[in-house]
Amino acid sequence: EGSPTKQECMTENEKQIIQPKIIFCLDRRQKLLCPGKSLYRALLDSVTSSDENVKFQIIHEEHKVLLQVEICEIGGNIFRLKIDEASPLRARYKVPDVLIKEPTTQRLFISQKEPGILVLSSVNEDYKLQVTAYPFQVELQSKGETVLSMNSNGLLYFEHLRPPPKVRIFWEKQEDLGLWQEKFGSFLDIKAHGPSSVGMDFSLHGFDHVYGIPQHTEALLLKNTSDGDAYRLYNLDIFGHKIHDKIGIYGSVPLLLAHKPNRTTGIFWLNSSETLVDINTKAVHMLSGSAAETAKQRAMPLTDVRWMSESGIIDVFLLMGPTAFDIFKQFAQLTGTQALPPLFSLGYHQCRWNYEDEQDVKAVDAGFDEHDIPYDVIWLDIEHTDGKKYFTWDKKKFQNPRKMQEHLRKKKRKLVVIVDPHVKIDPTYTLYSQAKDKGYFVKDRNGQDFEGICWPGSSCYLDFTNPEVRKWYADQFAFKTYKVSMGLLRPNCNPKDAVHYNNWEHREVHNLYGFYQQMATAEGLIRRSSGKERPFVLTRSFFAGSQKYGAVWTGDNTAEWGYLKISIPMLLTISMAGISFCGADVGGFIGDPEPELLVRWYQAGAYQPFFRGHSNMESKRREPWLFGEKNTQIIREAIRERYVLLPYLYTLFYRAHTAAEPVMRPLWIEFPGKIETFGVENEYMLGNALLVHPVTEQEAKTVSVLLPGSDEIWYDFRKFKRMEDLGTLKIPVTLENIPVFQRGGTVIPLKTTAGKSTEWMIDVSYELHVALDTEACAVGELYLDDGHSFQYLHKKQFLYQKFTFHKNVLSSRDESGQYHTTCVVERVIVLGFGQQPTFVTACSKDGKRKEVVFTYNTKTSALTLENLALSIDADWEICIN
């Protein structure tokens, strides 16, 4: 769990001083540059072309500093634009380690070069980049249509590195703009290398729906910022963060998606310093036909996106789709896919700051059994340690942690604890003394170990940007050193002028710090199992590419209805940014939820990727059985629904891992041509088959549900009945459950019953829910492996079964893999089957046929096939006559 950040350890007054001021000077300096004619000119005589890229220089007409521009095409409809100083005083920071490899490029051809114009064509000639020399701008066209243009508003901004001013009066004049130092409250930020911010504008033609750039407690659709604050990307803990606020919180992924009915486009701004994003959507008038013949004009949407970063270079990837799923693959091609989680981590997690001691842990564990509620993981927050010294145990409260974990292991459950990046200053603390001796801590601007105040008191911070530190840190997770199941992180902030590995200031790497700690922790957990076991690492601080190392949660939310409601667009936005394994603290971390709110949050969380109840030490205890028998029963049923659904959910994670498809996705991704879905944020798709509408209003008796698609069929997931109407419907709700619908044309694999934990359910039989579409067809799939090792990857020890229903025949076919299991498909329910059959037979691969017992419900048109005992890892057919 990311640990408390420095912000968490500040007083409220200090927080209010630092929040608005910290972005003031960057924002104001770049905002001095207004839209208009750019002062940059491209020097087209400097153009060079190779198999890797096209390069040329641009010059600012006033200060005459040369910048180097590099453009390349990357296979898979991706274009990259880099701008750096041609001859900087010192190297500028370029983000390492986020890209999984240096992308393979394709040659761009110079198809046109004349005074003032350069046109570059892609290999297949579908895309052209037109470079205009003065004012400098780049236009990207797809089959003759302009998709986006860069610097068309003239907002390219690049503060070149310069020597510090020698005259004190000059320094003081520049100080007002924060060029060489900034003050906020008692904090002083000395900029040793002076101003170095960069920025650029992008115009998205025909687009007025934009998404992405997590993390904010904001709506799904990004809003116009022309009359207010820009979206801020700056990883920071804000305890009890406000709803509908554009200030950055725990994580940052600088990926923006734009969508219109026939195209999705993405912009990935690879910069890890503090970044602001301004958005302005407007209508522009386009001439329709010949201007000489007609004066008719039509309004077309145009969205201007302006990126501004405190430092680094301009390094931007243009993801050309053209579909949303293409964008997800393109982003994964650059930054990697979601790590395949161990199966237990998809179960329910019970957490609190803090469970007091071994007896408390055992009592909570026993409570789940007593109340017949499944769960997989119990968590310990920072109080389990010896004086907040991580990798240690409080020997009075946890006298025998190995025995406690063995007790849980025998019950097929896990323990997770928190590890924070700050290290208590204590010469007798081995972790501290070793790190200090090796020089592994972040330095202050004077070269001394930076010291901050956090939970343990005075602390130093490990420099995770250093690969040697990451390796050493990973070694701390070895069983001989630290005996615990898995890791949880919540990385802290450092002053911007703190100094990291290779003498880079913290301002350059700020948004990468948590990314690196999660990387090191995941590596440590893999290494301690000799590369055999998949790790589970949850972090609160993240960046682009964090999906490779584990899961993310949305941080310290509050036990109020508004936070339940905003958690849906927050999770959808994180999911679109490549991080499928995400969730929000069920019940709200801060405060005490009323029983109805807690019930509704469990019902929502059960249908979201990461499912954990969590609360802080000021909150009342809230184990699921503490709110009366009725509420206990409803929560029990919600958690059981989650466990029964795990085969489908695990299959979705396999698709996220191999094909970069988000597990939880906005409606518009599945229905890209349906404009009515573009702004929907109170419901979502879980995979392509389930539509989930959490209840987020108090005492709700009905909810308005959008069932999209004029040619779609939807079924009530629990009652199996076909929904008679489409569009926006008023659906009655009770406290017992939330509306969930299965999409016609899909097959969902489920377990027939829930067990005490995921490991208890390995041998539980399966059932298939086959929902027929308008053609009486359906398809689906099941992914299965051992649930914990890497053998699926190294030895093809997995099962990938495809189910097809066509012409009244349900078939199961092994697509690939070599995993074997004794599990069987026990039951099949066919939804929307037109009439009662006369007989049903099942035929296995060896040709054996048997008659199948069935029942048909004339009211719901659901056909149930029982006692099938068909091997899940074999090919077979069921024929309905």
C-alpha cells in the first residue's frame, strides 16, 4: 500500500499552503505564452532521413536557441515525436525503464519537399505527416483526413538550460516567476539548473470526447479547463481528497484518449515531472463543398490539449488506433501489459489500519468461517512492525508471525503487510545502517542524506531510481530475511530539489518513484521463490507501465455516498490507462459508513477488479458481520457472487495480460458508435459480457440503466429473463442486489458454488451461462492454469477453452495450452432459447453420446441442462433438438 506520503505527515495548514502554490510558477510561466503564431521556425535544409527516423532542427526567432526534432513511425500505427536541445549545457532527463524496450521503427519516406513544406509518408502510405516550416507545426493525416495537429496554436514551449545569473538584482526579478527558486510556506525549492519546463499543444480534429490522464477524483469525460484549473499530474497523497478536483493525487499516467464514432486516438506524453494538462473543446466552422458555390458552413468539434511539464524533454507517442482496443494494444506495446495476478488476489481482501495482534488476526479469520463468508487475504498495516521499522515485527503483538501465517496457510488463506519507502533513522536498525553505509538514500541539495518526518519520526528515503538500490531492496524480501506472504506499498514524496542517482533532481523523477518501488518489490517476491511464483504487490503511487508489476488502489477515500459514486469513473479511467488490476477501498477508508452505504459498496466492489474492504484506525470496526443479520446476509451474498464469478474474471485478466483488453471498461469501448454511451460513468462493462450498474444513491428504489445497442439482447444476470426494452430504463431495486445484465451473444463460465477461499474452490465444478443473441448464437472462453506459478508462461501449462453456440449446438474446443484438470462442466443454462426441446444429447471427443437431463422455463425462456459431468479440458458438443 503506498505508505503515507510526506503530505500525510504534514499539518492541515502546511497542506493548504503547499497545494496551490506548488504549481503556481510553472503554470504562470507557460500561460504567458498565449495561442497565436509560433515563434519557432523549422530549418528544412537540416533534414536528415534514415531507416530509424527523420531529423531536423527548429529555431526560436527571438532567443535563437536550436532544438532537435526527431520523428519516427513505430510498427502498429504509432508515431513518436521528440524535441530536445540541439546542444544543451547538460543532458536533459529522458524517462528510462517505462518503455519495455526501445521501439522498433519503420522508415518514413519524404514524399514531398518544397520551400516551407515537408511531407513524410508511412510505409503503407495510409498516414502522412506534414511539417510546415513557419510557423512550425506538424499535421498528422490518415487517408487524407487530418486527425491531429501539433503546435497549431503556437504553444510549443521549451526553456533551454542556461548558466545561473550573476547579478543579484536580475536573480530577484526572475525569482517572481520561479525560474531559479520557489517558496511556498516554509518550503524553499532551489533549482540548481534553472528553469527547464517544456510544453506543446495538440489539436484533435472532429473530437469532443476525451478521457484518461489519471489520477483525479473526477468525471469520466475530461472537462474544459479554459475557465479553471488545468488537470495536474503530480503523485501526491491528499488525505480525504475532494471530489471533482483536478489536482493530482496518488498516481499519474500521462495518456489521453480521444474518441468519436469512427475513430479513437491517443496521446502518450512521456514525462515524469510535474505536468499540467489544459483542455479546450470548441466548435469550428468548416466550409461544406466549394466556397465559391455555397456559403454553407458546418460546425465540427475540435479539442485542443496543451501539455506542460516542469522539466525533461518533449517525448510524445501518437497512438492512431483506429479503435479503442487498438489504442490499448499500442500503449501495451510500449509500456507492457497487466501482469497476470495470482488467483487468490482476485478474491476478497480484509484490511484495517490496524489489526492489533495475532489473536485479533485469528479472531477475524474465524469470524469469516463462523459467518460462512469467503475471503482470501487478511492485511496488516504499519502497526505490525517494531516501531515502524519495516521488515520487522512487533514482538509483543506478533510473537510468532511464522506460526500465524502457517495457521492461515492451512486454511488456504494469505497474509499481506505494508512496506513503506521511508526508513527510520536508527543506527541499530539493520535496514537503515546497511542503506546508509552503501549510500542508498536520496540526498538533499547539499549532498547529505535527505531527512523527512513520517510515521517512524525522522526518516531517510531509499533511492529506488538506482538499479543497485532496487536489487538490494528486492533481496530484503528473501524468506531468510523477511517471513511474510506479499507486499503492499504507498510511496512518499520528496522535495523537488532532493537529489537522486546520477545526480538527477527529484523534480525530474517524481512521478516515477512509486513505480520503481513497486518494480523492486515485485522482483523481490519473484526472486525469493526462485522465479516460480507470481507476486502480488499493491501500490497507491503509479505511473505508465505500473501494470507490469501488480495492482493499484485509489487511496484514502471517505465513507460517503459521493466517494462510492466517483470511484466508478476513477477506476474506469485507471483501467483505460493500462492498469486493469484496480479497486477502491470498500466502505471508504475514512469515517464510518452507514450500513446501507457499506452494503452498496460491497455490491459494487464484488464486480470490480480489486476487491478489498479497508478502514483507518479512527473508524469503528466494520467486519462484514457487525451490521446485523440482514446486512450480513446481503454482504455474504455479494462476496459469494464474486467467488462464483472468478472463472470469468480470471479469463478477463488473461485477456488483459495477453491482449491488453481492460477488465473493467466504459460502455463506449464496447459500443463505439453509440454516442449515448460516450459520457456514461454510473455503469460499466465487466469484459464484453456483463453490464454492471452499482446503486450509488441513498434509499434508491429505482435506477436509470442504459442498455445500449438497437441490435443487442440483454438478460437479467440473476433471473435469466430477457429485457423487453432497450435504451434507458427505470429498473426497480431493493437492498438485496444491484442490476447486472448479460449481453446476448456471450458465454460466461462460473463456478457452481462459492468456497471458503479461492484455493478451496479448485475442484468445484463449472456452469456456463449461454446468452443467445438475435441470431441465436453465442461465444465465450475460459482460461485456466494453476493460479499461482509462471508455468503458464514457461511450459504452456494452461487451458484456453472456447465455447460456441450455433444452430442449437454448444461446443467446447481447446484453443491452446497443455493444462489438465479433473474439473467438469456440471450445468449449462441457455438464456433466450425459443422453445422447449424434445431431447438433448452430449457427445464427447471419443464419440460417446449420452442423454442430458433438462428443464425449460417458459416464463424466462431459460433452458437448464443438469448433471453433465463434461470434462472442462476436453472437446465436446451438446446437441439440442
